Amino acid sequence: MTSETDRETTERPAGGDATADGVRAEPSPGSASPASRPSSSKRSDRGTWLVGALALLVGCVFVAVDLAFNQGKLIAPIDDAYIHLQYASQLGSGHPFEYNTGDPVSTGASSLLYAFVLAAAHAVGFTGTALLAFAVAFGVVCFALTTVLVAKLGTALVGRAVGLWAGVLTAVSGPLLWGAASGMEVGLTSVLATGAVLAFVRERDAARFRLTPALAALLALVRPEGLFFAVALCAAMVWTSLRAHGPRLGRLVACCAPLLVGAAQYAFYRIATGTFSANGVQSKSHLYDRPIFYFGEFVDRTFANVRVVVDHFNGLNNTDFAFPFALVFFLVGIGYLLVTRPEWRPLGTAMVAGFALVVLSASTLSTALVHELRYFQPFLPLFFVFAAIGGYALTRLVPRERERRFTLYAVLLVMVLFTVVATPTWAVRLGRQAATIRDTDVSVGAWISGNLPPDAVVGVKDVGAIAYFGERRVVDTIGLATNGFAEASNNGPGSLYEKLRSLPPEQRPTHFAVYEPWPGASMQSFVDTGVFASPPLITFPVRTPPDLNNRRIVPFTETSVYRADWTLAGSGDRAPVSGRVRDYLNVGSLESEQRHDYEVRAQQPGWQPYTVLRRQGDVIDSGRTVVGGESFTVTGLTPGQPLRIATRVLSAAANPENREVKVRVDGRDAGVWRLPDSPEAWMTTEFTVAGDLITSPEVTVELGPVRPLLSPYPEYTSFGYWFVQ
């Protein structure tokens, strides 16, 4: 049994050789001679690079599985990879951030740095499928380098055993291998995140940070979550620098370089597109993805995602994202460093804050849980390092050194075994998902390339492979690659229709390649109204079998290509009543609604007034479902003259009270508007406002319940308002 002094020196983190359990100890009179230390260091380096070789080998196996599922052709398992390839091709061809040549700059590439990496590859000759091969190879190499850095980081923080086993955990991690071979930026993000933390560990003693802020700045450019993680590292650098050198401006500025780089990226967004929000955020964030923002709903949806993410990281569900109780080991590892290693408290605090920020920020997206949690995959290597440290910390409770050493290796081995038994599942999952993308987006793109005229404009939901292989101009109806469409899509098919028809005729889609259901607005009403000419030109069914959990990487079962028919575009704008129209509010058109300060006043928090698209006879019009009331501003009026308000309305409510609407003009009662009973077809109805209520050329009209607060509320669908004097 070792003495108490021996145990204390065994647990010190700096200097000396490794003890029997692979943890460095300070030299003592009975320790090995200095001459033996280079040999130990060489063994550690050899083991580290062997772990990297293992990661590279397993990564190649994943690529081989992809090829096997696709008849020897390399296919990405998600369409988003082809979005990166399209942006990179355009950037490498001299059209930076133009998704179609001649487009305004768009921010659909969620990784600015990765787009430049792929653009450089395109510029030197990687095109078509070869560019995807480069992206996959680059991802796998970055993944292998990440495992090397993980091993070095674990060794630096605790010891060789922890470092090597953490490296093995990373090398056989199914989610990381999936991400590395996906063609996405997962490998690049993981190597930058792990490299930045390792650089911090190595530069901490001198508290002169050079490499750390450089890597953290690149991390801030590679993913939005990377920016949040870099912020936490900045705080750790500032903390360490202040303690060591005091408030020296130059060093503090260097520590904050990642913040400046991140701010510059968003300044670029603002200058290039007029908004700080990237298109992906506008399309997917809980802040923007519904017509009305409710803070309570935002919190509820975000933390619902957080709970699922935490469950994945704790490894107690059937997703095989991590080994069982991994999150517990991670927290124990962080706690161990915070309590026993005061010098690592800035780092430990930064890791807690960084992971919390990553989870919270990504959980605000409606897509946080799709694509195998790819937003979180790059941070798994660091997660595994501290989980392995947690296993080490728990074994410190074993009193005898021999039993302690055995327990440490047993715990780490169990972690690896639970991870490696899931690795084949992830490989098959990758291959099956790639085959699904081949069934759908890749096949659609190839068909479009060979069958549609060169001047065709194609409206799409999945904007990656169809644009990349189709070689036709595309309009992204979801709004990732085409500016201004995210809000319209999130408001429903009516708003999307109005946005599409507002395009110049030569820019409107001549064809559509779309699917049902989410993501994006429903397309069935486009078929029902004849905007999509039926039958479709071709349909691509998904024939790839689902996985053992009956899931596919895509939420739909088929994609269809339609010819567009804009013959009736604008037919809904024609006034259905006689008289001089002074103003017109096109409900469903976001531009018209904004001009009229239009607002739906829902009677229940959480109710969403989505837009609809409907056709009656030769009229196609958009509208909104309303439960409660509306308000809007009317201009161009003549004071003192009566105002007729005409509307198309659909009301299927059973109670007459649901069709009674109180009208107020500039805050004064104007009467009760009784809407017609029209459950099957819209009807035109009018309400006359007395002339003495029209006191200026501009008035505000409010429509609301006769009995505020109490049910039954007005329930109807409004399709537009014409103001006649």
C-alpha cells in the first residue's frame, strides 16, 4: 500500500514520468532516472499517433460503407453538404456567396471558413463529385488529427492513460465518424475546438496566449456554436492573463481576438444582406420560425430541445450518441479539475460555460435534433476527454494502487466497449442515409440537368444537390440560399405564394421540385390551386429502407417535379366590389402587411395565424387564419367621407358569436361587423364606417371580439381588405 505522500505526488499534473496507472508524478528519490524519460515520452507519442491512425482507418471504413451503399459512388448523407459545395464552387469561380451567378450575396453557408476551404479546393481543380471527395477526405483527416489532439490534451491534463483512452473513445465514436465522413464541417470544427483547448493548456503557464486566440478565432468562423465556445475560451484567457500580468491592454486585446473576428463576420452579414441574422437563423431559429414570437413558447421549445440533447449526451436512450452515464462522468471530470487543480479552474469554468452556450444556442433551432445532432458532434472529443478524466477521478477513491490501476483501466475499457459496439450501426446509418439522398435530391438534380431547358428556374425545398447537379437557376423556397424567403416560408403557403409571384416574371420559378411535409411551407395548396400543374412531370419515391428505429434522414416519402403555371398570378388583387379603391391590404403578402402595420391580435398566447392559399373559380388568393382580431392602418382617405371596408372572408365557425367582430377606428367604436356563414367558400362582405370617424387621410382600424377576453372569439380567414370611398 502506498503512503499518503506517494498518493499526493501521483496525482500532481505537472512534470515527471507516468506512474503505473499512466498518471504523471513528480520525480522522487525512488523514481526512474532522467535518462528513462525520453523513452517514456517516445512511447506516449507513438501511442498518440497510433490512436490517430486508428481514427483514420475507421474513417476510411465509413467512407467504404458509403461507397458500398451507392454502387461505388460517393454520396453525402445530408443535402446540406451540397449547399457547401455549391457556395464553394461559386466562390472558387469568382462569384463569392452568390448561390446562383448574378444573385445578391446570401448567407446560406452556415460555415464561412469551411466555404473558403472548399473554394480553395475547387480553385485547384476539384469539381463535381471530386469536390465532395475532397470534403470527405478533409473531414476524415481532421477527425484523425482531432484524436491525436485529444490524446495529447488528456495526457497534459492528467496522464498518458487518460489521454490515450480518451483518444480511442474519440476514434471509435459513431457520431463523430458520421460527421467526419458526411462532407460537412464537423471534422474541421472538432480539430479547431480541441486544438484551441490544447493550445490554452500549453500556453497557460506563461500566460502569453498566441496560438490559442488564433485557433479560437478560426473556430468562431467555422460554426455559430464555435463562436459561443470561443467566447468561453476568451474569458479563460483574460482570467489567466489578468492573474499573471495584470491589466495589460495588448494582451487583453489578443485574448479577445476571437470576439473581434466573430463581430466582423456579423458585420459582413449586415453590410452584404442588410441584417445581422444569417439566412439559416432566419429560417430555423425559434426567434423567427413562426408568424408570432411568444417568449414563453420560445423558452418551452428551446428547453424541450435541451432536455433531449442532455439525454443524448448521457447515453441512456437508443441513439448510441454516447456511452451510458457519459454526462455524469463529464461533470465529475470537470469537478475534479476545479476542486483538485486550482491552476485549471479558468479552463474548467470555460468548459462548463462553453458547453452550456453550445447546447443552449443550438437548441434554439428547430433543426437542433435532426441530422444526428450534427451541431453538437464537433464538441464530442472534448466531452470524451473530461468524461475520461471523470472516470479517473472516481478511481482515486480506491485506496490500493494496484486495485486503483485495475479499476481505472476497467472503467475506461467499459466506456470504449459501449462506444465501439455502436460504431457499426453508425456506419450502416451513414450508408443508408447517403442512399436516401441518392434516391431523392441527387436523382432529382441529375434528372433536371438532362430534362429541363437551360433557362429553367426551379423552386426547391432542398437546395443543395438539386442546384449542384441540376445546373439550373434555383429559388430556395425555405430561404437558406435565396434572401427574403425564410420569413415568407415560415408564415405559410399563402405568404410564400405572394413572395414568389412578386418576383419579376423572368425570375419566377418555371418548375418546382418539392415534397411534403416540413421543413418549409406546405406545397399541397399549390397543387390544389393549379400553381403546380398536375400531374407532376416525374416523381421520385424514397425506396431506401428505414433504419431499425423506422427512421430516415429525410421526413418525406417522395419528391415531385412540377411545371409552374402563373396564369392567375395577381387575380386575387382585383377588387370584388365597385367604387373607388383608396387603399388595398393584401393579407398574406408580408410586404403589404408591413406597409399597413398589419397585426393579428390572437386571443390565446401560442396561437399562430399561418397563411393559406386558396382558389375559387379564376381567383387565387392568400389569407390568414384569425382567432381574435386584426389591426391595420389605412391611408389615402378623404376625411369626413364614409369608408366602405370590403373583404373576402371564410368562416366555418358553428356559433354566430364566432362571426361577430367589433370594429374600432382610431380607438372609437364603429359598430359590430357580422361576417357571413361561409364554411365552404369565401364570400365578399362589407362594413361601412361613418364619415365622422374618418378624421384624417390615415386611420387605424381594429377588428376584435365583441366580448374582450371571453370565449367564443371571432374565428375566420381573411383574404384581403379593399377600402372604398
